[in-house]
Amino acid sequence: MKITTLLGSAKKKGNTATVLGWVEEALASMGHEVDRIYLNSKTIKGCMGCAKCRETPDEIACVQKDDAEAVLSQMIASDVVLYASPVYFWEFTTQIKAVIDRSYALVTNYHQPGHTSLMEGKRVGLLVTGAGAYSQNAEGLFTAFDRIAGFLMAEKAGELYVGECSVPSELPDDIREKAADLARSLVA
């Protein structure tokens, strides 16, 4: 399978990147093609809500010209997309939220007959890290992701929250195995 991972952390060697690396290693060891997009190095503007993309439902038709089109195109070309983000103020980081918002260009007729998505049938997963516990911290982010997967007509294939640690040296011993479990669920 072709798998795209979206690293939504600004830190190339932080908790999110470390655990994501373990997921990617497990996927590669199973023979899958894995490509990471480091979103902090991309220029992706926020969605303007102009709905011009609705005029051409069979392609990415956003009027903004930045790195979003290439990222969205790679997502469409993949079998699996794994979103990876630390928790920032109970939500996704700005980097990954911009991609999520611009995914508006991939869907037409949401909540109406004829709902279509250029991501229909793709498998998606979520990896989240945070310094705090899941409760009263990350649960809203996971709820939002469930809705995003539905909007995209994608199949949620796995999720993992790694909490209560601030630096990779504090990651619990069992996280590498949980990362491998996430990898297996993404391609099962």
C-alpha cells in the first residue's frame, strides 16, 4: 500500500515525530511504501470559504496557489493517510489544521444527496501526542477527527494517543509496540 503520513508538529525530533517514525518503520517493514510530509516546511494558507472549489467537483479546484494542492494530491494518490499532531490548546496544530481546512476542496454536497469526496474509501488514521492526560485534553480532537473522516468519506483505520510526557526520553516503554499496533491497524 502507498501510505502518506502528515507530521503536524514543528519539532522534527519531538514526541510526535518519534512515535510517527516508529509507525513508519513498522509499515515499511511490512513492505508498504511510506512517505512523510513535514507540514511545517510547507506554505499552506487557511481556507477562505469562497466555495470556488465546488464548481469543479472532480478535481482539487482551490483558487489559492500554495503547497496545499500538492499535499492534497498526494493524499488522494495514497491508500492510507496518517495524521500526526501534538495537542495544542485541545486541538490540532496550525500546520495540520490548515490541511484539514483545505480538504474542503475535496468534498461536494456534504449532508446532501450526491455527497462525494476525492478521498472516498481511503483509510485514515490519527496519532496524537500530548503532555497531559487524554481526559479534558485530547478527547475533543479525536471526536473532531471522526467527523473529518466522515466528511471525507474515508474509513478510520486506527488511532493512538500518547500522553503525559513532554520529551521523547519520557515516552513509556510500551509506546513502540503501540505504534506497531497502529501501523498494523492502518493496513489490516
